Amino acid sequence: MKELISISGEELWLLPERAIYWPDHRRLFIADTHFGKISHFRKNGIKLPEEAAKENLLRLERLLYATQAKEVYFLGDLFHSELNHEWLGFKQVIALFPSTEFHLIGGNHDILDEMSYYRARLKYHPDGLKLGPFFLSHEPLEEFEGYNLCGHIHPGVRLKGAGRQSLRLACYFFSPNQGILPAFGEFTGTFNLKVKKEDRVFVIAENRVIQIN
């Protein structure tokens, strides 16, 4: 179940799939997919389940079918590694949507040559992109024009229950001038952020997006 948020006069949908949809323009924002990471770790002896890599790509495919987005903006760290079979899988997913325009905001893990992105039908923006009232970047910016939508942090919060029970959940994190998206990819971890009074936080739990403050 999605949640709605209004930013700079625009309605955005916060999806439980860890992506933001801008319905008025049919634009989809996704951060930190880290495709290739699981295969890279397995190659180096870290025993992560191979099926998890396929599930990440299937989640992207289902999300693109569900939203029918005209434009998709990956906010950096699309691909975590050197070329491996996950890149081929990603290109196969992209090919299923020939009428969709795909963009990549350059992130610190996006180490492929620009021609690889071009061949995958990605428009590459290494220095961010101004889009309506928003400025898209990978890392949170200190100076920018508009409202900054970004990733990189993999935001999360720890919720405490009775006794010593606690649960850490991925979240959308909105300050007055900046919104940080949760990491789309599995096995990316989360970083606990301190919540201030003026911040708005939406956790993702059991296929729901829930505002907690």
C-alpha cells in the first residue's frame, strides 16, 4: 500500500517496492539497485543466495509493468561491479519496455564505461539533473537549486517496542529541502538516521509504507 506526499506542490507516491512515482508525469525514481553486487560477492567467496540476484531484477520488471512509467530515473549505484551476468539480465528487463525512457544519475559504484550505459538505452547524467522543482543526485547535496531527491545513504530507522525489542526498517526520509530514497537492492544494508522534529519518515513494512512521524 502506497503513501502520498506533497513536495514543492507536486504529489509523489511512496511505493512499498522502494521507489517513488510521480503520477502527473509518469516518472519513476529508484535509488541504489546495486545490480551485480550479489554476483560479485559470490565470485569472491561470500555465500549469498544466487536467487536473490534474480529476484531483484524481477522486482524491477514487476514495478515497471505496474506503474507503466514513461520515464525512469535511477539515482545512482545502478550497477555495483564490473560486467557480469546481472548486467545482461538488467538489459533484458530494459528491452521489455521500448517506449520507456531510462536515465542514470551517476553514483560512486557506477564504474562501467559510458558506452555500456548507452548500449543499455540509458541516458547518463554524471553531475545530477534538474527536473521540474527537483534536483536529482546520487549523494545528498549541500548546495542545490530546488528540492533534492537522492539516495546513497540507504536510510533506515530503529523502532523500539516493549522491553528490549527493536526492529530496524528501511525508510523514506524527508527533511524540509531533501528527500532520501531507500535502497532498492537487497543485501545493501541500512544506515540509521537521526530524526528531527521537522523531518518526515515513512518506513516500509510488510508491503506497506507507513508514516511514523
